[in-house]
Amino acid sequence: MSSELLAPLDLAFWHLESAGHPMHLGALAVFASAPGTSDEETVALLASRAAAIPRLRMGVRDVLLPLGGAAWSEDRRFDVRRHVRLVGLPGGDFATEVNRLAGELMERPLERGRPPWEMYVLTGTEGGRFAVLVKLHHALADGMRAVSIGAGIFDQIADARTAGERRVRTVPPRSWMPGPHQVAGFARDRIEELGQAVGIGASVVRASRFDLWGGSLLTASSSGTRRLATAVLDQQDVLRIRREAGGTANDVLLAVVAGGLRRWMLERGELLPGTDPRALVPVSRRRPGAPAGSGNTLSAYLLGLPVSEPDPWRRLGTVRSAMDRNKAAGPLRGAGAVAVLADRLPALAHRVGAQLAGNAARMLFDVLVTSVPLPRSTLSLGGSPLRALYPMAPLAHGQSLAVALSAYGGQVHIGLVADGKAVPDAERLVECFPEELADLLRAAVER
């Protein structure tokens, strides 16, 4: 049985999980049904393709070394039927019911005794459409790796794999009784990593915020419930604004999130915070051509979302300037490098310190905003074309909101995951993002 040690950051995500804070990523894919294809055939096709992805056959087991560590190991009892399920929706609006049910399913932690992923085919009574909800534990994949794994269910990627997939080199099995050379190697690696962690940790502490913003909208105790809300932006509008303002399309999207939050807060009659809320903006450090077994490779930038600025064009300028400073400093500086710090700590620190680390998230940021890149090609499942794909990010301890964005088919799809009690009007919040984009576009045209 092949095995592969969990990288330190993967181990951190594994131990950060609790019943009220499941640590899985998600994606909600909406398809137009191909004529003559039954729901059962769709489920069977999805299951066969998922079973053919080696990474989805791996579970987690403890190991002797490193102390407190764990390894990915192929599950000999793997049964894909325990992971892929068909769920019928009740009558009503398809989009509304899909979001409602997907939110409920995202509340449930993945079963830890088997490979940590699930897929659900959601079908409605109106016909013509169906959705697939994918849940992958964050220990299994970061956003980019999740796309790489999940893409294997689509016709185009599955067909290419069947036609000429290169054999993936697996990691040789690790003995439960390490030899003296392994012990020495582990000790040497840990000393080097701890030395690197000291420098990164100092920058994290210096940039951490001890004067916590007390806004209950974005930071609240977890109720264990989840609400999913979705929205669509016109990608051409985003690009037109970027061409006028400079910077990147991601700067525009971050400004849209800031303006949407401001609009939502004012509608609720909330006082705008004296200190702008912080967004954690993940940054992938994955190298091109990284091996298939690579785990999470992340850092992040911290960004003050300028919700106190009333002018949308100035908000965009503020976001762009702040992101330029972040990029100039690099992903290894400041509190946003907390993921890099986690990658330098020994396994035992993650096992015993997970709860402390999780509670410290509130000192670093108020909301997660992440952009997940998708393949640019047109995708389908069993001949059913993909119409939309909404990414979903997990909520950290003390956070009530996570915003994820992906571009596909000329649109930017927004998946908003919220604590159901703290943000009961998530559907209204997500509607504010297209409204904010429209304001930015008007400002760009008038310049």
C-alpha cells in the first residue's frame, strides 16, 4: 500500500477541523441536461470517473514519525458508492433549492475514517438542469489542487486521461519502524524548518491585529449552520474596468467585494466600522508542473477592505495600491504568511495546538476572499454542458463569511458561504456584488 506524509500545512487543516467548523472546500457545478440521459446514468458516470482519480482513493492514518504526523494511504476498502450520491430536490425554484440544500450539505463534516471527499448529484422536478456539489477536505487540496482533482470528472479531461495519461509515480510505502537514517533526517529537517519559522513568525506577530474589530456581521461565534448564496458577474465588464483603472482583474473583484459589503451594511442600518475589515486573500505558491501528490502550497496577503470609502472608483484605487504593496513585499511577509508559518512547524505542534491556532484567526482577518482559476476550455459531464461553477471556501474560527470567485464561460461566478445565524440574509449580500460592479462600470465609462 503506497503512502505519503501529509505536509505540515495539510496536517494543520486536518487538525483545525471541528464539528462546528468543517474544513472542506466545495464547488457547485450547474449543468444543462443532455437529452436522453437519466439521473442514474449521470451518477454512475460521475462515480466511475471519481474512482479513477488516484488521489480520491486515499485516506489519512497516523504514523510514528514525524511525531504527531499522519500519512495519506490508499484505502483498501474504498467503495465509491459511499462517496457519490443522488439527491432529489423538492418542488420550487431550482436555483433556490440547490443553494439551500448545498448549504445544508456543506454543514456536515466529512467522515474521517475514509477518503475525505463527497459528491452529490442534485436534480429537480423542472428538468433541463442538474447540479453537482463537490466537497474536498482542505487537507486533501488547496484551491488550485482541488480544481486539478475535480476536473477529472469532466468529459474533456477524462477522455484525455484515457487516451494518454502518463503513469503517476507513487511514493514508496513508509515503514512504521523508521531506521536511524530516517530519525536523523527528520531531526535535521525539523531544526531547519524551526529556524525559518522564527523569522516568519516574527513578521506574523508584527502584522497581527490586537485591537480586534468588533463587528458582529463578519466575526461571530459559530452556530454550525451554513448558508450558500451565489451570483454572476459579466467578465467583460470586469476586464473593461481593469483596462481603464490599471492593475489586475482580481483588484477589480476585491473592490467589488468591498463595495458590496459597504452597500449591505448600510442597507441593514449598521454603522460602518472605524477600522476597515481585513480580508485574507490566498496566494498559491504552487510551482508549474508540481507533482500530483503535492499538498497545500499557500500563502496569503492581507487587505483592508475600504468599506468606509463612499466613492467606488477611489475604493478600487485603494485596493489596487494595497495589493501592489503586498506583491512588492512578497508572500512571505506579514500576517498573511501564516500558512507559510504553518508549513514550517513540526507535526506535533499542529496536533496539540490546532485549537489555539484556530481561535487566533480573528486576530488576523475578518473575511476570506479567494479567486480560484478554472480551465478556460468548455467543459461537460456525459455530454451535459457546464453552465456555471460556484466555488466555496470553508469558514475559519470566528468568521461568518467566506467569498470565493471563479471565471468560466465569460462570467465570474461568486460562491458565498456564510454562518446561517450570523448572516441570515446572505442572498441579499451576494446581490450587492453585481450592483457594485455596475457602479464601477459607470464610473469607468464617465472617466
